[in-house]
Amino acid sequence: MTSASRHLIRIAPLDAVSQHHAHDHFQIVIGLSGRAAFVIDGQGGEIGPFQGCLVPAGREHAFAGIGSNRQLILDLPENSQPVSGLYYRHRRLFEVPRYFEIDEGLAHYLAFMVKEIDQQPAGTGNDLLATTLLSSIYHRLFTHGHATQRLDLTAIDDYIYRHMREGVHVSGLAQLMFLSTAHFSALFREQTGMPPYQYVMRQRLAQARFLLRSSASSLTAIAEQCGFANQSALSHAYRRHFGYAPTRERLRQT
């Protein structure tokens, strides 16, 4: 077992200074407290409590903690138990970058997992804990129940990112999923707990926040890139969502 396999799981904050790299192992990051911003292969997202992302091996990604935060981080080498042998199918989770939500059932396991990590000697039982977590995520993403259709949130996130500049409409997302707007909206709310327009706005603001923290682009340019009519529209939405103006976000980095 490699050193990376022995240190499969860790709980740590992400630094507020934006970092950018790639690595040869699969990675899962799940928010426990606070927030963190990610861009994986150009796909932006923000992780809060009970939200996570899946980082494929070898993919460029940037990340930064937002204030005080605590993340559960799993590094999964190709020869580690959770993604090899009987569990090789779990690699499907990492075919593309993904952002996901933790439902109530998985949240209970996550709480147990964190408690076990805190109580066990370093590395003890990590493979079993990680394998169970991956199996649970895999089941939720790829094993569809007969009664409920599940939307491909990875495809939706990719569409939002690619069309952010010109504006994303719920009707366009519905067409992407080959559904009527009403049916899509109902399924989306059932699966994510929020209406699609709110989710789109959250993604746009997460991308704006990341650009404010990691680039020197003007507020006007960021507003345009994230699909806002002008700087004022971005500032209004930003202040309403985060509680302060976007200019303050940049001042916090100086």
C-alpha cells in the first residue's frame, strides 16, 4: 500500500489564497463547515456544508477557502481499494468533474465517518470508510430508482458554465434534458431542493466570487463574463446573496 493510500482521508481547511495544480490521484472534497470555491477544468462551483466535488486524476483545478472552513478530503490513488479490484466501477465517478449534494441519508454516514476519523489512529480503517462513501455516492448518481427520474447535474453545470456569458434560461436547461420546462423544474426542485433559476444564479455568483479572488479582471469584465447586464446588476445580486459588495471581496485579498 502506498503512502498516499495509507493517508487516504484528512480533514483540513482550504487556504484563502487561491491555489492551482493537478495530481495523479482521484480526489473528493466535501464541505463540513464554511465555504470553498473551485474551478475544475474551467467548471466553476462553490462548496458549502453537505456539498462536494469529484476531481478526476490529472485535471487542472484551482481552489480557495472562503473564510473559516473545514473540508473532508479523500485522495484516492489508482491502486487504492475504493477504486480498484471489486470496486473498479467507482472510477466512473471521476470520468468528468462533478459537483454534488449530500442528502439526509448520506449526511448521517458522513457524520459517522468524521467521528471515526477523529477517534481512530491515523489511517486505520480509511479504506473501508472511503469505499462505503464512494459506493453511496455512486448509487445516488448512477443507480436510478424506478419511481424517480434523476437529472444529470454534471451536464447541467457544464451547460451553465459554457453559456454563462450570454445568459442561461430554464427553458434551455429543460431542452438539454429533453423535458418540458414545467417537468424539468419540478424534477430539479425535487433533486436539489431549489428552483433551477436560483441554482443558476448561485453558480453565476460562485464564478464571480472566484474571479474576484483569483484574477485581476475588472468588475465590469467579471459581470459580463458571468452573464450580468452590467456592474451594477452584479453588485446588487452579490450584496443580496453574500451580504456585502463585490469590491469588498477584492479588498479582503489585499
